[in-house]
Amino acid sequence: MGTLFSICEWVKKEGSPDAIDRLRVKILAVLMKEGVTMKSMTKDTVISPGALKAVSAAAAEVVGKPCTA
């Protein structure tokens, strides 16, 4: 499993043009619990393994195939 940043980049690459916006809505609560915003996210942003798993699952749901990031 990758990082929050790599998962978001994967969604941008593999998903439809509005996929990243749909992902933002799905993971908003998870990121709020982690104290992270999409705007503040960098390549070095670290979140808990549980939150990362939830983000990866949401990304797969949005794109419609398993997340490979």
C-alpha cells in the first residue's frame, strides 16, 4: 500500500475527471480525524495504517478497480 499522496495521484490518473472530487467527499471524515486536509497534503504526509486502508478502499470504489498505489 502506498501513501496518501500516491493514492490521490493514482485516482487522478486512473479515474474520471471528477474522481478526485468524489474521493475527497468520501475520505473527508477520515482525514479530519487524522488532522490532515487535502490542501495541506504533501508527498511526505503520513497517516495511520487504518486511515490509509480506508482511503485506499475509497479510492478503489471511486475508480472502480483495485487501488495499485
